Amino acid sequence: MSVKKKASGRRSVQVKVEVPGSTQSAAARRSAEAELRTLIDKFVPAHLRLIGAMRRSLRKRLPTAHEVVYEYRDLGAVVISYSPNEHGYEGVLVIRASADGVKLYFNKGKDLPDPGKLLQGSSQTRWIKMEGASTLARPAVVNLIDEALAQNRVPFERAGRGSVVIRSTSAKKRRSP
């Protein structure tokens, strides 16, 4: 694990994992999973169960996706990006958990057909507020996920298992006057 200070003044804690052939060692996965549990343990039990159910569902759907995890302490949020590589910004789907609930984000949501008007937000990235795990099984949500994956320009690996990568970002420290 290394701590780096970015030009923006934010610290970034990064657990670097070697991913040869889209695999991650069992020890590295256990370590990343333990750190992820630590990051999400602060949420209420209902949110914890929902996050777990969403992760299981998305990993089943995208077994080769890398789960790239960010913590935004200043926002009280944890974000898990499902990406074809270890770059979270290339993720197609994102779970965002905060005190106000759990949301499923679509990074290219503005471009998705949404006849059911489920997507919220006005920027490129749009989201659905998750009421429960069954929301992922709704036909309109399944269609949005299908379309998001079809429009994705960076392909997911056909075989293997994606890694869990922690890229924890904390708030910029303020200097004393």
C-alpha cells in the first residue's frame, strides 16, 4: 500500500495489485475486500445489505470487471466503479453509497434511451436511486444496463476474474492560518 499526494492536494491511498491475465491473488483480494468492508461499515445495516446484493449481482453480470473503489470522506461517500480495467473513470456502472442512500450510476447515462424516465440527473452521468436489491431485476433497469454495456467502447475481458482495487481519496487537508 502506498500513500501519494496528488497535485490537487488530496491524498490517495492505493493498494497496488498485480493483475496478470485478469486474475488477482487470493491474499490480495482478501486484503482489498477487508479494506472495502472497513470503508462501507459506517453505513446503516440496510445500506450494507443493499451494497452487498448489488455487488453480487453486478459481479455475476460482469465477472471480469474490476471493482475500483474510492472513498470521499468529505462527502461521506464510497464509490465502486465497474470497469474493464483498473481505471475507475472507464467504468460503465457505479455503485455510490452515502448517508442519503445507495444509487446506481451510469457513466454515459445521458446517451441511454430511457423510455421509463428512471434516470435522474442532468449531467453526462445519470443515476437510479436504489430502493432495494430487486430494483436491479426490473426489466427497465436491466434494459438500461444492457444498453450501457452495449455502448461501452472499452471491452471487458471475455474470461477471467476482475480485481478489487482500492483507491481511497480523502479530503484535502486545510492549512492553519
